[in-house]
Amino acid sequence: MEYSGEILGIIYQNELNSYTIAEMYIDELEDVKTIVGYLPFVVEGDNLKIIGKFVEHREYGEQFKVESFEKVMPQTLDALERYLTNGTIKGVGPATAKKIVKKFGDDTIDTIKYAPEKLAEIKGITRDKAIDISESFIESWEVWQIVGFLEKFSIGVENAKRIYDKLGNNAIDQIKDNPYVLIDLVRGVDFRQIDKMALELGTDENSKKRIQSGIKYALIQTTYNGHSCVILQNLEEYTHNLLDVSIDGIEENIINLKAKGEIIIEERDDGEEWVYLESFYNTEKAICNRLIKLDKYENSKYVKGIEDEIEKVEKHNVIQLSDKQKEAIKAVNDNNVTIITGGPGTGKTTIIKSIIEIYQKKNNKIMLAAPTGRAAKRMTEMTGYEASTLHRLLEIGKINEDGLYKQYQDYQGTPIDGDIVIVDEMSMVDMFLMNYLLQSVYLGTKLILVGDSDQLSSVGPGNVLKDIIESERITTIHLDKIFRQAAKSKIIVNAHRVNEGEGFISKSEASEDSKDDFFFINEVNQEKILEQVMSLCTGRLQKFGNYDFFDNIQILTPTKKGMLGTKELNKSLQNILNPANNGKKEKASKTGIYRVGDRIMQIKNNYDIYWERHFTKETGTGVFNGEFGTITDIDEKEKNVEIKFDDEKIAWYQFQDLDQIEHSYAITIHKAQRK
């Protein structure tokens, strides 16, 4: 059955999947009926054409089950007035809508779309406001048209707004012409879904558009796994399996993409050919060139008599630096770019503090930074000097999270106002952030990169620290001695033993003054492991060392899935540590149920979100991937969640933005490096 009519009211609408129950006046029946179905972006006042059938609900009676629908423009002036006031048109309330419809009548829609300046003839509407009304009206309508179009191909409605922002008013025509454009616009989109859509629209299986898009998609998938390039033969095999086309056709289109400059093929010394997306290759090349240029520039911050300065530092701080630590300080003095690497407890922090003291005496401005808020905070605590995140230091604006990071390669950098720049936790820095950093360092500035190359590589593409060290082009000091104080920690000792392929330290091997900070519970049964985790978190560690879960404990696991993955562990821990009760506010989201008191983690960069620090009266914008916080309030009226992060900033998340966070009672080992 097919009917038309107006939505009079929304009874229920699921925010996650848009399942809707609504009251609709059906023109053909001249009656109000209850309709049910998946109706994204449908609000009160919308006019729809619906296709489906009447069904009998055991409890609620007759309902019309919508199988497909189309939004249409209102057919009467009264309906048009209601449509304009349904909240989708910026700057139009009931009074303004009444004035617009009264003045322009049947020409209202054409006036808004094609002659918006005429709206300024109405008292209270300025020319700027008239333009805003027109743009909002057109955007709302075009976004919905995209929704309807994409829905036919099972592509999520949440992508419609982003696609409209990128492609504009003729988005649908552009998609019909080349459906594969969606690969570049929608992060994480399923290529097979787009490919099926393209074939249904008439794309030939062996068309250049299809094969070249498949090749680029394969390269993008590689970058999601942290790689910047792929072996040519592997790329061909993956694309062949993806598209089921001939290797000859793939080779031909790889050559075409190379000719167009969209990919780069690099032949290595061993004869192996590696394929890059153009932006990734240029970024790697920019990093190499800039590192060498910085390092070879005049050493204008050189300190004469460095050995005397080292002795002064030792005397002032009542310490005895090791030969390796002294070597590191001298290397910094002799070079513009220096890498200091070593595992925990090998004295990296002492070196940083000594460098700061020596160069500050010579009136040099020192800048300290780390990739994440947690790492920067830890750097501040360890050195006694203020450190910032790299994002804040570099004043990085919005980064394209959706595709190929194209703007990185052209970035010229916001110059860092410092003579000595020290970056800690370098293993977390991906190739794009590294490029930003290097482009921002003045020639003549000393750059000191500190980190542990044995740690997990960055979440983003590239293995920057390890690759630079292995190139042997930049002076690197390897610290391998564990200092006596650090050697008391079984955590530090075992970390080094594992890296060396050895087992955990035994009781007989531990020194008498070793700390009880490491325990190994040997268990292979998943149910028993889960019991152990719950027991440790709900009393045993509290009794052992007064460790409170929310202040002192973090669960790490290798995986997201399974009984011992983050998803199931977070559910179990939330139920025990922060259970539901009648007085506790909570909100369901696609990533879980969030309650006041929950520990959460930000999982993507958000450069726009506003925050406040009440104790310093500081305000700003931006919360970044890896920041941890606690939910302090949930406001149903304002439809937002208040989160207090560990660095004391408070931010407010709209309900639709909750996909930016996830529970952090348990996190993956990979995400732990973001702490």
C-alpha cells in the first residue's frame, strides 16, 4: 500500500537506529494512523510518501508498518508553515514561519530556495538571516535526499551530513556518476557495499574507476593497520581477491594511478617494490628531508665546556650521572637533533632534567611536549617543568580523520617559540604528527626525541622512532643500564627481561629490598581468569595496598572481543563497580549504557568541544584521543553528558556525540599507550 500525509507527532524515536513510532494524518484515508518503521531524520511536520502494510499489534492495535518512505514538500500552506517550524530550519520559529507563508504564499519554497534576499522584506529578518534561512532549508532538504538515496544501498544515514558538506547540492549526481567517491568521504565504509551499489548503477566490472578505487581502498586499509605502504605483489593479490578481476587489469591501473601521481612505487635496494598513496610517500619524504636539514644546520646553541656544566649539575643535584647519561648530554650539545632511547628505569628523566638545567643557564627557552595529555602531565611531574601536548604546542587545527590526511603533506607548521624542544614518549608519534612537529621547528633549534623503541608503535600510520633509529642517520644514545633504585621495582626488571626473551624474575633472584609491585597469577581457564580480575578489583587490592579501583587500578587486555575482551570486561566491571539503581542517571548509546560515575576514555580527536577548568577559571576547546575522565552528570533536558577529565577540565557531550567515548574500566593494551 502507498499513502501520503503529514507527521503530526513523534511518539518514540530510537536515537541509535532511528526506529520510529509516529502519528500521521493519511490524506487518502482522511484519518490519523500510527506508523512504525526506521525513519531517519523524520520530525513532526514532515510530509511523507510511505509504502508498507497495515499490521495488528497485540497490545497497541492497528499500525502501518513502513517498508520504505520518501520525504515530500508540503502540499498546503498550513502544512508548509508547520514544516518550517519543526526545528530543522535555522532561525525560523512559529511567528517567523507565519509571516513568511503569509507574505509569499504558494511561492514560499521558491522564494526561500532561489530568492532568499526577498525574505529580508519581512520585519525582523535581516539580509544575513535570510541567507541563513535559505542555506539551512536547502541543506536540510539535500541531506535528506542523500539519506534516501544511500538508504537504498544500505549505507548508514549518519554519513549523509558529511557527504553533503563535501559534495554540496549535487551530491547525488556525483555519487551516481562515481559511487566510489564515497570511499574517500566516509571513513571505514565497506568497499564491498559501495562496489555492489556501483554495479547496480551500471558500472562495468572492469572499469578503470572500479579497479583504481579498489587499489586505493586496499592502500587505505593498510594505513588503518598502521602501515604507510605495501609490497606491490601483496597489493595486486588483495585487489584481485577484492574485485575478482584479472591481475593484468590491476597492473594496468596501478600504472595509470602512478602516471596520475595518486600513488608512488618505490623500488628498494633488495629489488622489492613498495606502493604508497601519494600523500603518505610525500609525508615520509618530508620527514626525512627536514630531519637532515635540521641536524646539519649551524649548531648555534652549542655550550662550551660541557663537561664542567655536567659537573655543576651533579653537584647541584647531589647525583652521579652514568657514563651513558653524560654521553647523551654531550650528544645533545654536539648535534641539533638527538634521539635518547631506553627502557624504564634507565635514566631518561634524569638526562632531560640535566639538559634543562644546563641550557636554561645559557638563557635558552625550553619547550617540553608529549603526544597525549597523560604523557605531558607525567612529564611535568617528573621534571618539574611545564609540558604540553604536541597538539597544543603545534596549535594543530582540525585534522581530517576520514581518509588520506592530505593536508598534512602541505602543512608549513606553526613555529615553536623555543631554543630547545624535548619530546617524550616518541614511540606514540605517528608519521603525520612527526611531520607537523618537524615543520614547526626553527632551523638552529635543538630537537631532542626521547622514547622507548621497544614500546608499541603509534596508533596512526608509521613506526617513526624505530625507523629513524634503524636508519642510523640521526645520533642516537641507547640506554641499557637499569639504575639501582629502579632495579628495586620488579615491574621494571621484568619489562627488561621480557624484551630480552627471558622469563619473569623468581623469588630467589629478587633482591631483599625489591618492591612488591609485580605479581604473576598463572591461570589458563577464562572463567577463572575473570573471577581473579573481579576479585582483585573488588577487594583484594584494596586490602593489599589500599588501592581504590577508580583512583589506582586499570585493567589491560590484548583484545576487544571474547569473555576477556574489553567489551565484556567493561560490562562486568560496570555492573559490579557502578551498578544501576533507581536514583542513578544513565543514558543508552550505541557504545553502551553510560552512568554517572562511569570511567570513560575519549577515542577520537575532537578539536571543537568546549571545556572549562573551574579551579583555574580556564576555558578552551579540544579533547583528544586517549584522554580519561569520569561521567559526573547526565541531563535529559539538555540532552548532554557532563564529563570531568583527569586533568580537571569539564566538557559537555551531546547525546549524539557519545560515540566519541567508551568505557575504560578495561582497555586494550594498544590503547594503554595513549594514557
